[in-house]
Amino acid sequence: MPKLKTNIVLGDSIKELKKLPANSVDLIFTSPPYADSRVKTYGGIKADKYVDWFKPYGKELLRVLKEDGTFVLNIKEKVVDGERHTYVLELILAMREMGWLWTEEYIWHKRNSFPGKWPNRFRDSWERLIQFNKNKRFKMNQQAVMVPMGDWANTRLKNLSKKDLTRDESKVGSGFGKKISNWLNKDMAYPTNVLHMATECGNKSHSAAFPENLPEWFIRLFTDEGDVVLDPFLGSGTTSKVAQRLNRNSIGIEILPEYYEIAVKSVKGK
Amino acid sequence: MPKLKTNIVLGDSIKELKKLPANSVDLIFTSPPYADSRVKTYGGIKADKYVDWFKPYGKELLRVLKEDGTFVLNIKEKVVDGERHTYVLELILAMREMGWLWTEEYIWHKRNSFPGKWPNRFRDSWERLIQFNKNKRFKMNQQAVMVPMGDWANTRLKNLSKKDLTRDESKVGSGFGKKISNWLNKDMAYPTNVLHMATECGNKSHSAAFPENLPEWFIRLFTDEGDVVLDPFLGSGTTSKVAQRLNRNSIGIEILPEYYEIAVKSVKGK
DNA sequence: GTTCCGCATGAATCGATAG
DNA sequence: ACTATCGATTCATGCGGAA
């Protein structure tokens, strides 16, 4: 296998994406700054301006993605003035006007959501994982994310330890591959479009917006080894780190120097 | 307590709703015919016409709902030509233009979703429960749907240290002020906006769109005993049946005679 | 070595208070 | 009136230290 590249770039994605060739990326997985959040670091995009802010990124991402590639966007709308704001709905409509297909919407059920109590709402315990594509046909390795029979939540995802990972990898990578269908139908089942994962806990050295399980699931599903994964809002580098671990090339772009530094360390520390 | 009314009506909701007084309903819970589904029975509303088809219903429902009432809409977009259709997103935007507030979106995670396999998507395992209101303030009985606490409480609350018994003063800058003694004797916690419920088994004579647990949860949450629950697309009568069991008055409207008959029997059978 | 327990903290939201 | 900041509320998680 040729040497893999894990490229971490400091800069704004609109500019940096222009340097990438068209049709060169297999999977885009990212979680852009949410409206009005991370105000101190990212400046806080206003909810009403969110779609306009995102559009140029959406356009460049459409250009760099391969024809059979996939774009997975992790996002959730805030409550503004007692209502869920509509910028995510409008974003989906705007993306379609741009030429993207809205193929699917996965739900990330966050088992440990932020606590709190309010007079007229409960804790928000889920986020959207919106799947966009350029064409109806795209690469999808469904068997790569199969799960042991039984409840998805109770078995694998409750505690996805390293032991679990190596065990699964050995199964997939071993000589059983020739007769996958044999054990496939007996021991494993296809997952659904609802993912149960805990957010990472704060007492780790650096907390990320999403747990490693999340990009891992989509990287396995939508790419092969040696493919190219892109995260245009890299943050602390989770996507790049996971891509590297799974033997995928990756490009991560981050505008803030402090996050960029964390991401670089996170990847090298591996 | 005055005698409860469980009113099942045969007819089209647009016409029948006009007979109801304004501001008379506490909760609307319904699952309208989805686009292109139930083609033989409902005539199959085309996805592209769905919003226009729904609007007049949305308008009448807005009129009959009390000022502190709630409208919960169970819906999920179909796949059309390889994409998720956007009629649900557009419906939310249209409802807001009509004067509804989009307060929240709950997820119904269907634990046993319909089996199946497709080349480019997994089983669809969730539906939307979209909450609309007329005002920011509405009736909500949060304690009525509390759930048992997780393991954490069992371990943590068993032995309260002396420190926990007195208020833990806010630590410098970042610490949460804790009042752990508040949690003493609490074995229940508030739920989140993700509901895990199995679909009903198919061994019933007529399959309902949703299990009884689903309307039950929202009826408990948004109404008191003696309140009025409305389902303008009653189907086989689940909403009315549950409302009756929970001592709520109810109005159920169904346009198809065969479903109407089933609903009437379902309620009388109680 | 295991298991158990204490602890900090998080893409949150609301209401009140202050400029 | 409109925005900015602050305090209060609440619970699952994983780490580290203790039993």
C-alpha cells in the first residue's frame, strides 16, 4: 500500500478548498460551527445569516467531491426565541438548489445530552447527520458497519472499546472474507439510520464536538482503504485522526490556530 | 367528574373541523396520510402537492386549538427518486407562515423497524414528531412522563457525603453550583426529546400507524384529565382509544368508512 | 488486579438584570 | 426596544484514586 497522507491545513476552507482538484475527495465528514455557538472562538454565525454563510462552502465542496462520493453534515438547530430555528431546513433546500441531492438523514442519539430543565422543553438529545450526494449512485460498503445481532444500542455501541474494534477488524480482514455471506446472515445484522453514541466526556485532555465512533462509522461505510476523507471544519482533529487510524488519506482544514495546533498534535500523537 | 365524550366522526376534517368552536381543543395528535402512501385508500397525495394539500387543515387546526394547546404531527418524508423528499421541511416552513410556532422536534426511534435492504440506504428506523404551538407558553406536565433514572443515580445517590449535603459553593469561574441533596429520594429523571418505542406487532387485524404508547406519552404530557384531544386523521382509532383510557375527551375524524368502522369498534370495545 | 466511588464537565436553555 | 452577560437548572460519562 502506498504511504498515506494526513494533511492538516491552517486556513479558511473557501480559500483552501480552491487549491484542491475537482472530483478528488471520496467522503466529506464535518461538523461546522453551529449558529451562535462557540462565539468566543469562531465569532458566532448569526442564525438568520447561517445559510448565506454556508453557501460558498457548499459550492466548493460540491466541486471537490468525486462523482460517487458522499458528504455527511453533522448539525443541529438552536432554540431561538422559544422556537427551533429553521436554518437547517433552509440549508437543506439551499443545498439542493446548488445541485446536491439530499439522500438521507441519519439521527445521532446522544445518550448523554446536556442536562437542564426548562418550563416548556426537555433536554435535546439528538443531532442530524445529513447525507448529501452528487449522484443517485454512490459508494457504500454496507457490510463494513454491520453489527452483532441483537440490540445495536445494548451491544456494540454502548462501549465501543478497542477490544471490540480489533475483534471486528479481524473478522472482516480474515479469510472469512470469502464466505462473508455465511456468517453475515447468522451473526451480523445491518444497522439502521439511528446511531446511539455518547458524546465524549470533558475530562479528557481535549474534548471534541463528536466522539471518534461517529466519523469512524461513516468512514467505514462510505470509503475504502486508501480513499480520501475531507473535513473542512476540522476543529480538534477527530476526523483526521480516525481517518489515519483506518488507513484513509485525509485533508483537514481549520481556521483557528489553537484548534489547528491541537489537531496536528492529535494526529502525530497517534 | 363529568361524563367523558369520545366522539368519532365520519367525514373530511376540513368540513368537520369548521363545526368545532375556536379555541376548544387542548391537544391535536395525528399522523396524516403520508405522501404517496395508502394510495388505494386515501388516493395518494402526491409528494409535490403535499404542502398545498395540508395547508387548509393546518389553518382550521390553528383555529380550533386553545391558546395554550399543542399540535403534535407524526410524519416522515418518503424517498422519491433516490432522495428524501423535502415536503416535510417545506411543511414546517409553511406552518410558520400560517402563524404556527415550531417549538420542538421529537424523534420516535422505532426499535423494531420494518426489515429490508437496499443498495444505498439502511432501514428507516425513525420518524419525526413535530411540535407546533400557538404561543410560547403552553400547558406541559413534565412530571407525568418522567422515567426511571439510570445506574448513575443508584450508585451516586446511595451514599451522600457530608459535602454533598450542604450546598457546594460555585468554584472559581467554571464550577457548577451543585445541590446534590435535592436529588435525594429521586429515582426518576426527566426524559429527553428522543422516544424509544417499538412499532406494534403485525398480528393485529388492522395495523395502526403508531403504537398506543406514542399518543399516550403526548396526551399525558400536554393534557390533564377532562381535556380535549383531537385527531383529524384518526385512521384505526388509536388516539381516541388512548384518550378514552386516560380519561380525556376526544374527537376523532376519519374520512374512510372502513377505518371509521374500525375506530368505532376499537373505542366501544374498551 | 478488579471493582467501586468521587468528581468535573458538556454544540443547552430560560429568565432576570444590566448597558 | 434591543442586545449582552450571568446565574440556575440537571444527568450521563470516563477518568483516577480508593477499597
